[in-house]
Amino acid sequence: MLVFGIESSCDETGLAFYETERGLLAHALHSQIDMHRAYGGVVPELASRDHIRRALPLLQQILEQAAITPAAIDAIAFTQGPGLAGALLVGASIANGLGLAWDKPVIGIHHLEGHLLSPLLANDPPSFPFVALLVSGGHTQLMRVTDIGDYEMLGETLDDAAGEAFDKTAKLLGLDYPGGPAVSQLATTGTPGAVVLPRPMLHSKDLDFSFSGLKTAVLTQVKQYGQPLDEQAKANLARGFVDAAVDVLTTKSVQALKQTGLNRLVVAGGVGANQQLRAALKVAAQKYAFDVHYPDPELCTDNGAMIALAGALRLQRWPEQANKHYAFTVRPRWDLAAI
């Protein structure tokens, strides 16, 4: 089965071809970071308009890269939600328009399910069941994944997600957008232990998260300096923030593995590319004897490959989920555990 995947939930336009026999055949991605940098964050209307400009040229690119024609495609998968409503509508309309033109069935995919399954694209994919740490955009969740479509929520953030806390900390430190990579890079030059910040809910008896207090602690530290921060002070604050966030994410992940009795952890989403988090989880995996799996770094961000993969796996299992009526809706809010 050859599936064409389209991702347009936020500020990346991603298209890909995935085949169940040969794997990922081609993928292309355009990031809007440079466009949104001037505004310090994603502007939804600009994001939607850029998806319109980028999608069809990227499609031509991957058709040539994979050396296939539309006639060879078996189905089209698109991100139906969650995400920005306008951006989702662009991907949904392109998918259904092409489905009608090419006479191909179409299936809507949950954005987080794409992230959740993206490590299956790696050379050493995990087997089911496993615990998944989803750290993508406005989401920070721990899930038990028993099989395709069988997801149990173990814990989630009660306020800010980890990625949001990274971005807000970056703004407090005067760093450029996107904030997450900038904070992580700056933290590498900070002095360990120079700034110790709270670990919210670290010792709670559940698997939920909270990051708004950590962001507030950074703000308090900035105000206490009473003057513009020098570069070393910024680096120390960044190091304190990253150490705290990574400590919480790692500790909760280990707790989830113990609670479920599983020994495989999958980390997916943009924060999954964070090198400090990966280093901490490597140490924890050796200490507590579990395996940890990640997507390839280029597939940690939003991408079409994960949507094509999720579409193929769903259609293998439930072919009736595809349709040819080409009437569509998008779901800006959509609970993963409910799909």
C-alpha cells in the first residue's frame, strides 16, 4: 500500500510517500520559522497562506524524488487535528481535492498519533506495547500504547506544556524564536548548579506535569537581577531551566514505566530532539534497564512522513476508515485517547 501524507497543522508544510513494503520513499518539508521570527511566534493567518503556496511545489518535488505517478498512490492521509484551524483546512482541502481529482480514498489522521508512531520509521523500531512521552508544541503527555489505535492516557500537563515553557523562557532571556533550541544551546554554556529552579510536581503521586511555575521561577530570577542580564547570567538561568524541565520529564517517564510494568519508552515530538533530554534518558535507561526509542532527528518536528505512516497502518487494519465522499471537517481540538 502506497500512501501520500500531508501535514499542515501549524508552521511546517510536510508531504511524504510511505509504502508498507519499502518504507519511506520520499518526503519534503518547508519550515516557516524565518517568516514567523519577526513576530516572536506563529501567526495563524500567515501560516495558512504559506501552506497554500508551498504544498503543490513540494508535491511535485516528492513525486520526482520517488519516481512515481499519482496512479500508483493507493490513499491520501492528512492531518485532521489538533492544530490551527486555518492551517488544518489547507491540508484537508488539498487532500480531498487531490483525492477527487485522482479518484483516491482519503483518511484524516490525528497529529499526535503521527508523532506517537513516528519512531516506527527508524531503523530499529520499537515493538508494542510501550510507554510514549509526547512532547510536541502545546502537548506534554505520557501514554500507554498497546497497539495501533489503542492508547491510554497516563498523565498530561495541567497548564503549560514543556515546549511552551521553553519558548516563554527564551523570551524572558531575550533569545530569538524558536525558543526551545535557543534555550537548549545557551544552556550548554551555563554553570551546573549555579541556578537551581523548582521541579513542579516531581514528587506528586501521579504522572501529570506542570510547567507554568517553572516559567514563573525564571521570571522571578530575571527580576531579582534588577539589571540587564549578562551572557553568563543568561546561560546559568537557561541551564537551571533545562535541568529542571529534563529532570521532571525523565522522572515521570521512569515512573510511568514502573507503573505499567513495561520496559520500552518512545519519545516523540519536537522536544524529543533536545540533546539534554536524550542524555538524561540514556542514563536513566542504563540505570533502570529499559529501552528508549526516538524518531530520526529530522522527523521529530512536524512532518508528512509520520502522517503517511499513520495512514498506512490504519488502512491496513481498518480499510473502511478511508472514504471517497470528499466532504471534510477539521478538529482543532481532538483528544488522542478518544480516537
